Amino acid sequence: MMSDGPETVAIASRQVTVCWRRSARARRISMRIDARSGHVILTLPPRARRDDALALLRSHSAWVVANLARIPQAPRWHDGGQVLIDGRPHAIRHCPQARRGVWIEGEVIHVSGEAAFLVRRLLAFLREEARTRLGAGLDALSRQAGLRPTRLTVRDTRSRWGSCTADGAIMLCWRLIMAPPEVQHYVMAHELAHLRHMNHGPDFWMLVDRLTPHRRMAELWLRREGATLLRDMQE
């Protein structure tokens, strides 16, 4: 897979950002909307022409515009703004003279240093918090369930909240730190259940329901709010 930088294209009286992908495995031109970035992704076979891909984009302009309109606004992190931690809004307070990095007091998250680095520092802090909190939560639930993963990794994924490999390794998306604890608990239970059932059959769901009482609530929350958490943060 090879990619070119994004470019702005005018369709249906508006500007959209298009990212180009060349794939040796692609057999035809395809198009999708990246809900995280708000970009249109055009994937081309090796010998396909960009003009043909643009023609496809413009022929589906109504679909593109409608789907872009459904994407929630990207969170804006700035002094006086808010960030979710465990599903609860925390006020962002910039403390330029402080020397403590990033820290939480009550429901206020303080960020030291220059304003230009506020988003970067906040992201780094939340990722580390996710490793600590999600790691502790998964360890507690795995002990309770008697299901032990071989390892845990916390990553920034575009579409999955978690995954489990055949060798027992579990991955969780760090953005879960912004979801309510019940949602985190459900995703952990879901992935732990895959240690016994590498499918989504009836036995798998029965085990999930034994491991967590939050399945229905969490699935509904993720359908309603999950796309917002996956958006790239802005200043």
C-alpha cells in the first residue's frame, strides 16, 4: 500500500479532503469515509487513473456530503475546554508557569508548559493513564474470570475498541479512557471471552454476559458516542 498526501477537492459546492491510496491488491477503485479524520479515502489499483477516481468521487458527491455531515465534530482541546475521563467532563486548565506536566485535581485537568504543546501533552498523559487504568481493570477482571491473556497492548486504533489474537494477546484502544467505566468493563469482557471462544457465536455471548452486566448499555453508548472519541483532537 502506497499513499499520497491529502488534497482538497471541490464537490457539490463544498471542499472535501481526499487521501489517495495505491494498493497492489486492489482490483477496482474504491471509496470510503474515514470517520476519525473526516477525509475521503480513495484506493486505486496500481494502474488506475486519478481522473477516474475523481469521476467516481463526483458521481457520488451526494453520498459523500451526506456521510461527512453525519460525522460528529472533532473534540477541541484548549484552555477552558473539556476532555472526557471515565465518561465525565473534566475542565482543561492551562498552567504555563507550572512544572508538573499534566495532573488531575477533582474534575479539572491541569496542563503546564507552552500553549502550543497543550494538545500533545494532554494526549501523552491520557495514553499513559489508559495504560495504567485499563491495565489494572483488565488484570482484575481476568483474575475474577480465570482467563489470563498472554499480554496487553494499548494502541490508537481507527475502528476497533479492542482485539484478541489466537495466541491470547489482547489489545485495547487508549481512547476507552474517555468512555464510562461500564463501557471499559464491557470491552475488556468482550476481549477476554475471545480467549475461550474465537468467534461471536452463542457460547461467546453467554460468556460475555457472565463476565459483565453492562453489555447492552455499553453497546448503545458506543453506537451513539464512539465516533466522537475516534475523531482526531484539535486545538
